[in-house]
Amino acid sequence: MVGWEEQIPYIGITYFQLISALVILVVGYIVSKVLVSIFKRSMRKTKLPPLVIEFLGRFLAILLYTTVLILGLGAVGISVSPLILGLSAVIGLILGFGLQDTFTNLAAGVWIAALRPIDLGEVVEVAGKTGSVSGIGLMSTELKTPDNKIITIPNKLVWGSIIVNYTRMPTRRVDVDVGVAYGTDLDRAIKLAMDLMKSHPKVLDEPEPGVVITALADSSINLQLRAWAKTEDYWTVKGDLTRGIYELYTKEGIEIPFPQLDVHLKKE
């Protein structure tokens, strides 16, 4: 029968120490998960935005897991104080050579969570990538693309780049470009486009929709339909107006020309 105080061969620790360490790690992990869950639940009762709560929850989890790991190491007889001092020295050395970016990302994450240029669920363009914000961590921000890919961007790039937030405002202007042939009755073409927008149930009355001439191009006179819609209706309205203006102009005999080039041959 194996005694609790008997040392495990080749390891130098007793069975009691090993069991104690395993219990500390398992129980500590479970308790940490529960504490983080309680912390997030209590924070949701405040006015803090979800993004800040998620950020603080992850930070607390890292602190708790680190504490549990140190306690587990202490249970098997490893002196924790020299370990902490040694880790501090190593971390300080590494920081001098290569972890500046890590703390830059950490600081950027704090600013993002505090100032909220982006928030969970918002559709944004940042660092040249577009997607909905699915999470923000200590070091990076996650975007989910419309085709269900996850893009992870270091926080320093998020904070240091231009951010375009597509869904922060409650309404957006829907622009639809269309070209008509030279010689077209512009007043009639504009009236038809206006009637199309005003008849759409999701186009807002205020601000009032409009049609402008944007260019006298090589092959067409370019018009732009400008309609306002609720942000969540943006793509529905854009798709409906794009299809609708094509079908309407075709039905009314208004030509939508394709690019063309007239070549004149001169006979010598």
C-alpha cells in the first residue's frame, strides 16, 4: 500500500503534494470560472457597455488563473517567492527587447474599451478589414465577416487606424448610381426615380430622398438616387432600388447605356 507521504520516484514530491496540487488546480479553475461569471453578471446591472464588461471579465480571469497556478506550484513544494522574482526579472528583460508591442496592444485595448469607438455587434471597417465586432480582448479585437470568417486584429492597429462605423447611427443614406443615355429627358428620368424611392415602404420621408446628376461621363449622364433608411434596412433598400430603377427605366424606354467608343476612320 502506497503511503501519502511517500515520494514519487524520479519526481521528488509526495503523493499528498501531487493530489493537493491537482485539487487546487481543478477547484481553483472552477471557482475562477464561477467568480468571473458572477462578476460579469453583476457588471451587467450597471451602465457599463458590454464591451467594457467583457474586457474586464477577461482581465479578471487571467489574474485568477495565474493565482491558481502559483498556488498549485506552491502545493508541490516549489517556493513561490523566488519564482515570482525570477519571472519578474525574465519579463523585465524580455520587455526591453521584444514585448513593447504587447503592452502597446494592452494599452490600446484599455482605450478602446473606455472610449468605445466600436462596440459589440457593430459593423465597422478597421485596418482595412470589414466585419461585425464579435469581441475585444487584452491584446486583440475580433471581427466576424459576412461570410462567417473571424479576423483577429492587434489592438494597436485598431486604435492607430481610421475606424469607419457603419451601424453606430440610427439612419444611413442609400446611394444608387445609374447612367442614362445622352438625349434622355432628364426631368422625366429624375421624376421616375423620385417616385420609385417615395413608393418604397422602407425609405424615410425625412430626410427627403433626392436625385442628383453626378457626372457627364463618356457614354452616359450619371444620376445618383439618394434615399434615407433605417440602418438595419440599408441593404434591403439598396437592393430594391438598384433592381427597381433598372426595371423601371427599361419599362419606360429610358436607355441605360453600356460603355461604348465611337471610332471614326479617315480615308486619305
